[in-house]
Amino acid sequence: MAEAALKLDPVAETGPAPLLAVDNIEVVYNDVILVLRGLSLKVPQGQIVALLGSNGAGKSTTLKAISGLLKTEDGEITRGEVNFLGEKINGIEPDKIVRRGIFQVMEGRRIIADMTVLENLRLGAFTRRDNEVKSDIERVYEFFPRLRERTGLAGYLSGGEQQMLAIGRAMMARPKLILMDEPSMGLSPLMVKEVFAIIKKLNVELGVTILLVEQNARVALSVADYGYIMEQGKIVLDGSAQMLATNEDVKEFYLGQGGGEERKSFKNLKSFKRRKRWL
Amino acid sequence: MQSQLLLQLIINGLIIGTLYGVVGMCFVLIYKASQVVNFAQGEFLLIGAWTCWWLLTAWDIPFFWGFLIAVCFMMVFGIAVQMIILRPLIGEPIISVIMVTIGMSIFFQALMKWMFGTFAQPFPPIFPVEKVDVLGLQVQTAYLMSTGVSLAIMAGFAWFFKYSKMGLAMRATAFSQQVAQSLGISVRQVFALSWGISAAVSAVAGVVVGIVNGVSSALSYFGIKVFPAVILGGLDSIFGAVVGGLIVGLLENLGQYVDSQYLKWGNLYEVIPFYALIIILMIKPYGLFGTRDIERV
């Protein structure tokens, strides 16, 4: 019982400083479009934290604000701070943030299509200076045995294999924190299962902390320790993964499980949604 | 005698063609890494050649060292051009950047004339024999050296882009700057390095051509000759640039043969690469080796 109670609230206020702390950030694109309005979240060392929300809520923007890639899209953090290992990292060039140990697996995989699998993996280790790159490539192949047989260009891999390569490339950088943007995008349900099993394995076996952005709330909460739900640029609800998975509102809006047995009219549903909007 | 002349011209074409190929690679390198069409490529040859000539004549430095210093200087020069002139233009419309390279071309051309005069200056004799016999044909020693150097540079490029970390980083940047940055690659460094390598290698070609023809502002026409070569090969293909260079070199010389033997027009040498360019682009708009993106979602 005591253990279960503890798990419900793993981020106690008095706990050790989190690996990543996003503090009340505001993000503006092109100097006019306000996307994040005072977003805060914490990612403790060694956990998987899920960031859920509907389309356009600002999930990907949050990740880009952390990794610094916002700059490449003409976005800017206008208020608040991003702290990693106790140091402020907003405003730093994205390539330097990678060197500090944050690696983003971008939405849509973004593997380099005109290179081979091996070249993609070697590029993942670009920031490293040690000579263990070879053994790390071997480890990626152990995680994803099917990548070993693919000797052609990465652009010809299937969607699932591309996602595996994208995750493998992230492993090559030996990051402390991986930011994953929609790993389930465009994959078959079976492949989604496989990819999320790998994400859990990464976390458990290699101790990598993961901040996961997902549309597929069910599968995300199944691997995550903690979750945040955002809407219109703000966090509206957070809690342990179990707590969120059993929360009635989350079930209704993100897991597609309505309460009660009776058949619902679409009209009622819409009004219900409007009433329950968290704003 | 006829076939002897033809053979000689083919050999000349191949030698000049490898040089076009090398300069073409430099051109493509900049285009691939930073999407800039560099109209000042020919001036890199010119500045490199004048630098080497000046070191040799004014300071009496042995050729090897003068050559090495000139190439290193051009590396720094290329990086400086990128950092001082082109870096502030990142994010500006591509047409503005291209106009700036045209401006650089005119400026450097005039600067070189102001510093070294308008007359062609010969290099001091470098090789003990000026011409050597290859299979019964007379070949300039400098051209022989140039072919060796060109092939070495091509092999070096192939190794660099396939196996070195920085070469892979350049390819990643060419693929997508955002992806490159997400991998921890500094795009600014890649841009600067691509200009540096491009200028240094162009200087090698400039010195070689300067040894044969003398150094004058005519050298910068090489930059214009390289256009049909790279467009033939496909603007974004390094291998294509080499093949395009060889084709242009051969066409020029064969054009001269046909012209002198049969047509007697007297200018086919200059224009035939451009005719070939038009025909090939009608059949293959991406050039011979230009890539269309792999689309798979």
C-alpha cells in the first residue's frame, strides 16, 4: 500500500532538483504569435514523463523550446527559464544544447534519407570525442536487430524502421535526456507497441530520462511515470501516469472512454465538452 | 597526322576536364552546404594563383612552400569571406546572396588588376623539363602534375564525404539545416569550412593553370566555364561535377578539332559546351546526376 501511495506522487516538492525544469516560459513565433503562455514542467532524473494534449496545444513547441530548435523556426522564448542540471539553457545555440546532453528525436523521424543506416548512426555520435562509437553502434543493433540487415539508403526504410533508426541515432549521442516528439506517428498499432517497448527498455536498461510528446495518450501513459496535459499553451493537469489514466476527464477527452453505459448523442457530447474545457 | 592531332586534343580535353571537375566540385560544395551559387569561384583561382606567383617572384620561396602557403592562405581567405561577407546574409533572400557573390567577383577582379597589373605574368620555371613524352605525345609537365593533383583531390573528397565526421556533417547540413543542428552540428562552422575548402582547392587549380598559361585575370573565366560543367552533372552532385567537367573539357577540344578540320567557324571551342548543356537539360532537367528527393513517409 505504502509503495502504491508513493508512486502516485513521485515528484514531491521536497525531492532532489529535477534534471530538467521548465519554469513559466512564454514562446512567441515571428514576434507576434503567442504559442506557450506560462508553461512549467519538471522532468526528474531517470523517469519517463509524458506531455499530452490535442493538436496545436503547443507540445512540439515546448520540446523545441527546450532543445533550442525554436530558433531555426523563428521562435523565441520571451519569458521564463529552462534549466538543465541546474543551469539556464534558454538562448543557447541548439548544437551546444546537444553537447550538454539533451537530444531531440524530431516529429516525423527526420532521418537523413540519402545516407545509409550506418552513416545516420555515426552522425548521431557527432558530438562525441571518445572511441567507443563502434561498440555503441553494436548496442543499437542489439536493440534493433532488423536495422543490421538494412544496408541501403535510410530513405527506403519502412516507417517503423525509420523510427527505430531515429531512436538509435539518439542513443548514439549518449544523451542524459531524450525529447521524443510523436514516436507513434504514422505507425501501425503493432509497430507502436514495439517502439514503446523499446522506449521503456531505453529508460530501464540505459537509465536515459525521456520527455515524451504523444497524441496517443493511452500508450504514452502505459510507459510513463508522470504525465502533463496541456491545452492552448498551458499545463492544465498533471499527475502520476496511473492517476491520469484513471482520471475521468482524461478518459473522456484523451482515451476515448466515456463514462456510463448509455448511448450518447453528439449534441450532448459537444455541450459537455464546452462545459468541461479547462480554461 | 590527323589522328595524332585528335589524340592530342583528347588528352588535352581530359586534362583540362579534370581541372574543370575539381573547380566544379568546389562550386558544388558551396552550393550543397549553403545553397549559395558562388559567382566568385573563378576569382578564387585568380587570387590563389596571384598569391603563389607573388610568393615565388617577390620572396624567392621554393615552389613547394609557396604553393603550400598560397593554399593555406586561400583556406583562411575563404573562411573569412564566409564569416565577414556571407554570414550576415543568412536568412536573406537567396537572390540577394547571389548578387553579393557577383559583386565580390567584380571587386576581387578589379583588386587583383590594381595590385598586380593587367598583363599576364609567367611563373618562374618550376620543372626541369617543360614537356614530357607520354605514349609518343607531348604533354606539359605542369598538366601532368595537375592531373595527378586533381585525381588526389577527387579521392580526398570521396574519402572526406564518406568517412570523415565533418564530411558527414556537411552532407547532413545539405540535407536539412534543422536536422543537422538537432544532431549537434554547428551549421555556421559547416558553412565556413565549406567556403574554406572550396577556396583552397580552387587555388590549387588556379596555380596549375597559371603555370601553363601565365597568371592574368583570364583565369577567372574558369569560373564561368565551370557553370556548364556543374549544371550538366546536376548542381547538387559532386560526382556529377567531375563527370560534367570531363565532358566539357572533351567537348571543347573535340569542338576545336571539328572546327579546324571541317567547319572553319573559328569559335566552336568556346560555345560548344553551352550547346551540349542546352541539349542535356532538355532531356534531363536535373542534370546527369542531380538527385530528386527520395519521398517516403
